[in-house]
Amino acid sequence: MFYLLEKEQPDLILMDIDKFGKDCLNAISKLKAKNLEWYNIPFLYLAFYITDWVKHQALMSGALDVLCKYEHDINSSLLTRVNYYIGN
């Protein structure tokens, strides 16, 4: 992941908690510790089922939001949040 970020910094990072588990929740702190230029990259997480624990852990790790990927209108919700966080 660091290699890709060194080539080009994204406007936002979207990660799937279900695919990467606890490593996903640690990713933000690892990225921020690696390079201060990456500190302000917004992070959003996707999860199959959002419990209070998942939401708490994600927000404590530095994510801006956690979205349920099986929400009724996830495409609209995701697009709305992405546009909000990157300022479009």
C-alpha cells in the first residue's frame, strides 16, 4: 500500500473491513506514521454489518465514517459521502 501512495496520493481511501479485518483498522495509524503528507487523507470504511464496536474502533482509528455495504441505497450514500469529504 505504501508503494502506491508514494506514486500518487489519493483524495480519499475506501477500505473494506470485512476483507481485511483488524489489519484494516490499523491501516490508518500505519499510514499516518509512515508519512506526514498522508495524515489528512480521508478514510472511509465499508462493513457488512456495523456494530457499535466496529463503528467505535473505526472512528478511533481515524476513519471519518463507516458505511454498511448492504444498505438499501449504498451507491447513493457512498457517492454523497465521498463528494462531501473530498469537497465536490
